[in-house]
Amino acid sequence: MRTDFTLGSCQEWPSGIFIGFVCVAALLASGCRKPVAPRSDVAIEYGINPQPVLVGRAVLAVNLRDAAGAPVAGARVNLEADMSHPGMAPVFGKTREVAPGQYQGSLAFAMPGDWVVLIHVTLPDGRTLEREINVPGVAAN
Amino acid sequence: MLVPGLRRLFHWRHLRTVLQIPLLIVSVAMILDGLLGPSLAPKNLATTLSWVHFRGALVLVLLCAGNFFCLACPFMLVRNMARRFFHPRWNWPQRLRNKWLSVGLFALILFCYEEFSLWSSPWWTAWLIVGYFLAILMVDGLFKHASFCKFVCPIGQFNFVASTISPLEVKVRDLDVCDECGTKDCIRGRRAPGPDLVVVQRGCELALFQPLKVGNMDCTFCLDCVHACPHDNIGILSRLPASELMVDPRRSGIGRFSQRTDLAALAIVFSFGALLNAFGMVSPVYALESWLAGILHVNSKAPVLGVLFGLILVLEPAVLLGLAAWLTQTSGGSRRALVPLAVRYTYGLVPLGFGMWLAHYSFHFLTGLYTVVPVAQSAAARLSWTVFGSPRWTWLGIPMRFVQPLEIGFLVLGLAGSLLIIHQLAEGDCAERPLRAFAPWAAVAVVLWVAAMWMMLQPMDMRGTFLAG
């Protein structure tokens, strides 16, 4: 008696060859990495107050400098904060330019835990930049 | 099923494949986004779909229907496609024909979830999915039948235990028809006429002989038995949820629950693991971890987690269940030995455990319900598919104030279900003094319920960093 789930004629590959193929494919896949973004000529520096960061409103100061160290004025800088766990409410904040190249805004951290702040920058020439900042262990106020 | 239309649907041979294909496409998308997409978990398909949507939809479908996620399992689609080209040669080893391996893997997944903060890592989540595909291809590539489903798959074991609560079951309509059946296609498969006896429709690969099958344990809802039965005598039928936990017949492919220490261990990891998994997301756990780290003089997470897992999955059940079993034996007058008694009553905790999983996973699912939209929009935009518009990152889900009463409701229902099951078990076990047998186990259930309620009311504090703050 033959047990065969195929009704047509198919080649029977030895199990070992198939499993070997699967292992090789997995090994090759382990080299997958997301493409690395090219380095920008604009440096994004930041500071968050208070330290340590607590639940509630925190002030973020963002400085933009070009390759020569000169402040980059006239950019649009928006803030976003996400928790490390998916499905949790993000918070958003805008900034205003308090001095050439210096932008200040605030974010309201809604709960304790690990957060990631995203600084979205749109330069005067239209280019966009983004910087991720880990803000671990935001504590209850 | 007697619902018009649905009966034809579930008898359609290709229903399973049609359900599996979109989930396979989604799985591939999750793997690719996890490996190549944003590293921020809320913006990645792998983490968002796995830890918010899949888990939540899974428990809600198990509550409202049955083990339909196993029916639509994309891993099995790949495995079935691979089996068109090669045939496994060996039977699953006799010594491993139990749940101990899968219990260990289930606990390991819970451990890795905390150790590697899987919820926050698209990379590791993608590799978990890849690992699952590789594991099923390797196991079912070497061993016959559905060895991976029955003896290995941690998600499957979770589904099996949870589906004991489900309102639907694959079962025989009329046992008299089975008595007249001479071919037993439901388990042997249906064969084409001819000398070769080629199987054209396989029977149950999990060794569940339909006339003797009781309940949903080990049933993947694959519907092979439905398609194989020549008398159209098997269907998806409704039943009283959790009723199978109250009885202890000899079940086809399983035996008696009361004699399966491994199944009881699975029920323990299921029930106590629910508390452990939620405990990792509330503030007090970090103070406890810091304290443990100080006592152990360690800086890394693994030893502290190991101690916590040992306490909650091993020591705590041993103490609580052992004490309850001893009290049932001494004051209730049960004639069972201590360990078989503990094994028998352990299944009574499954409804409460399921209530905890429901409360936890449905919370993330419902409060983050719409987040799949902006994450999918963002993934599409990275492929230059702008037809879906720019991501609506403000789309979230149902507000927390509406979800929290639901969570509490799930916990209350879980406790009620457990108390009902335990009462039935006590009446059957100690007919003369059922309340004395019931009381210790009811107390265990109440203690666990109080712990679950306390946890639900704690402020959430989700951290992947160790000893931070």
C-alpha cells in the first residue's frame, strides 16, 4: 500500500537535501539588513529636561548645525514620541525656533516605560532628516 | 454545521488553503519588514501585527468560536507544499509522544519574550517567525503525520488548552452512523480505488479517532476528518464552553486528562504563565527585579528572569496546588493519591488562565486596533506605493476607558468558569463532602484572581531595558 498525497507524478526529493536547502536559505537570510541611510551634513543635537524624565511634560531643546558648525535656521522641527511596545498611543509636539538653529518644544509622556523620541527635521531646502533618541525608564511622576 | 451556507463552506476542500494563503503573504510581509523595515516596533509590521493584532485576534476567536487560527496556519501551508515533493520517513519518537517538549518550548517562548524584549524588536520578531517556518519544515520533514502540531508547536499547545473553553468543536453528528462505518476514513484517510490504495484525502494526522474524540484538545480544526468522512457525519458543532474540562473519559489520541501529568503541566504553564506574562508589564516588577538582582549580585536580566520564572511557573504552582491537593485529600476525603489529585483539579484553573490571557491580549488588540493602518501605509510607502496615502499615525484604537471594564469582565468570567469546573470536579471526586474538596481549589482560584485583578489595576510600565530607573 502506498500513501501518496500527490495525484500527479512528482519527483521525490530526499528529505535531507530539502532540509539542507532550507538551512542554507536561512543562513543567507541572516545577512539581511535594512539599508543604511547615508550620513547627513547636518548635525542634530538635543537635550531633554527634566532628568530623569518623568511622566508628564518634558521640554526638548534641539540644535541644528551644518558641517561647518554654523546654526541651521528656518527649519521645521517636529517631535514624536512612541513607546517601545507597539499599539500604544504616540505623542506629538511642535517646536519653535528660539534662536538661530535652536528649536524648543515639549512632549507629554503619557505613561511610565521605555520611550523613543523621533525628531523630524525639514530643512529650508526641503530635505528631511530624522533622529531617534531612546528615552528608557520614564518613571511615574 | 447546520447554518446554511457555512456547511458547504466548511466542506469545501480548499477552504483551508484559501485561508492560509493570505496569512502566508502577511507572514512574509512581516518577516521582510522585520528584517528590513524600521527598527521602531510601533512602526513595524512584524511587531505590530504579532504582538498587538495576532495575539488579540487569536484569543478573541478562541473565545467566540474555536481553534480557527490553527485551521488557517500559514506554517502548515508551507509544510504541505513541501510534502508534495518529499515524504517524511520516521515516526515521532515514542519517548517524546507527550507534551513535555512543547511545555518547555512554551515556557521558553515566554522567557525569550521577556529576555529579548521581543515586543520591541522587529528583528527578533521576524527571526522568531522564520524560526517557526524552519522548525515545522524540519520536524514534519523528518517525521510523519502532524508531529509538529501535536508534540512541538507552542502556539498550538496554547490554542489546544484555550480551545477547551471554545463554544465550537469538530465532532461526530450521529455515533450510530460511525458504528455502521467499516472504513473509518476519518482517521485512516480515504483511498482511491485500485490496487495501490493511494490516499486521496488524509485522515486525522493528530490521531483523533472521531467516534472516540472528546473535546478540542489536540484538534487543529484542519477538517481533514470532515473531508474524509464518506457519510458527511462530522461537522463543527456547538457545545457548552469548558464542558470538556468537567469530564474525564478516555479521549482518542490523548487518554484520560487525569492520567496525563504532562497535560496538567501544560495547563499550569498556561494558567500561571498568563499572570507572569502580564506581570512583566507593570511597575512593581521592576522594583522586584532590582531587588532580586541585588540579592543575586548580577547585572544581566537572564538570571533574574530565571528566578522569577522558577518562582511563578514551578514553585508557586507546586505550593498552591500541592497544598490544595493535600487539603482535598485530608478534609475532602478524596481517594486519589496526591499527584493524580493535583493533576485532576489543575484543569479547573484553565478558564481563569484564559480570562487572564484574554484581558491582557484583548487590551493591546483593542487599544491598538487601528495601528495596523498607518504601519501598513508606511510599509507601502517604503515600496513607493503611495496609493494608500500618507500614514495616519494618530489612528490608535478603542479608548482605554472602554476597554478596562472589558478586561475586568474577562477576569470575572474566568473566575466564574474556574469555580464552576472545580465544583463539578469536586462533586464527582468527593460525593460525600464536595464542598470540602471544592474549598481549597476555589481558594487557589480566588488567590490567582486577586493577583490578576491587582495586576490589571497597576499602572502599565513597559520596559525592555533592565534595571532602568
